[in-house]
Amino acid sequence: MITVKNLVKSFKGRRVLDDVTLEVKRGETMVIMGGSGCGKSTLLQHIVGAIQPDEGEIWLDGTNIIGLKEDRMNEIRRKFGILFQSGALFNSMTVAENVAFPLKEHTELSEEVIDIIVKMKLDLVGLKGFGHLMPSEISGGMKKRVGLARAIAMDPQIVFYDEPGAGLDPIVLAIIDKLIVDLSKKLGITSVVVTHEMGSAFRIADRMAMLHEGKILQIGTPEEMKNSKHEYVHNFINGLIPEESRT
Ligand SMILES: Nc1ncnc2c1ncn2[C@@H]1O[C@H](COP(=O)(O)OP(=O)(O)O)[C@@H](O)[C@H]1O
Ligand SMILES: [Mg+2]
């Protein structure tokens, strides 16, 4: 579903992504983990076509997106949903209007049909009956759910998440993780999740990739990563890397 090949990107002469190669299979959940500043968000931004690499290829469902014209890229973007850390809700819109936003922007569907879809999506994330509330009236965990409902509004084949657990307490985080897993499986979605939260990573992942200083150190199943012989991977997973470099 997603192929990243020999991706290289430098900012101001510094290599932030250094020969990154990664494959994500249809329907699987790939977790990209790594410490602060290792290039996780930059990698995700490349895969969604927001940043162009210096070198390398990115294939999404059979299309090489490098150098793609904006209108072709926008067509491809319809296939995926995004839940970014900064992907905040529009505070002036109700919960339902937030979820309806991509449908109004990108489709010709009637108000009635959009209403039905929005209700379905809110139901899927456990927010039945909350559509009329404003973001200021709901909790952080509920806001994440709304973001999730919005990310799946267009029935995406792929959903990208950048630190979906940011700012959540451990209990709410575990609930959101479960929701991500349930939705992905129920809807057959291919997911790419960036996180530095090891608990989340192991709850969510079918496979995981460890990124460090712009390089992929290892890719494997949770079991394989747990048994990693790679010192950095072992230390990171077991919490032996200082907290300040993990956030
Ligand atoms: N647009 C940019 N210009 C210059 N440097 C950037 C830019 N975006 C990211 N960086 C740098 O690239 C490195 C990786 O950033 P990022 O991908 O955001 O890391 P992560 O998401 O893993 O914390 C950081 O050192 C960051 O400062
Ligand atoms: Mg980041």
C-alpha cells in the first residue's frame, strides 16, 4: 500500500532523513517510533505529499507521488485521512460540523447525506448524540475521537496519525489506542502511526519501525522488536533512553 524507497531529505545542509526505506502492507498498522527530532513527523509529511524529498521514491497504492501535480496529489489525498498532533478542531464549529468539513470541501454530497455520514462516523468513535456540542464543551479524549471521526469521514484507505496520544492521560490514551485498532480492523484501513509512547506502540502495532537520527534501525513485529539485539532499539523499548530525548 505504501512504499518509501531510499528517501533522503536535508534541511539547511543537515540530513534529517537518511536513506529511509519502508513498506506498509495493505490493512496493516505500522508504528514509527523514535525519540524527539529523529525525523518521524518529517517522514510522515513526505508520505502525505506535504514535503518533497531530495532523493528517493514514495509510492501510495501504486502511484509514485514524487513531483506529482497538485490536482493529482489532491485526488490521491482523498484516499487517506490524517490525524495530526496539530490537527486541532475548528473551535467555532460544532463537533458534527467538524466531521462534516472534509465532506463539504471535497464532495458534492447533499446536506442530508452528509448528516447521515456524520452520524455514522460519530457513532463509530463512540460519540453518538454529541454532534451538537462545541469543542470547548468536551474533554481532550473526546476531541481526539472527533478528530478520528473527521479523519475517517471520507472512508479513507489509509490513515496517518502523528502522536495521537499527545496530551492524553494514560487511561484515555489506552482507550484511544483501542479505538484506533478497532476502527482499523473493522474498516480494513492501512494505518501509519508515529509515536514515542512505547505502551501505545505495542498496543497498536502489527509491525514497527525504529527511527533514529533519520535512519531506520530496525523494522519488525512487536515480538521481534522486543527481542532486538540492536542496542539502541533495546534501550529505547525498555525505557533506558533518557526521558527528555523521547518526547
Ligand atoms: N522545515 C524544517 N526546516 C528545518 N529543520 C526542520 C524542518 N522540519 C523539521 N526540521 C528538523 O528536522 C529534525 C526532525 O524533525 P521532526 O521530523 O519534526 O522530528 P520528530 O517528529 O521525530 O520529533 C529536527 O531536528 C527538526 O528541527
Ligand atoms: Mg513529530
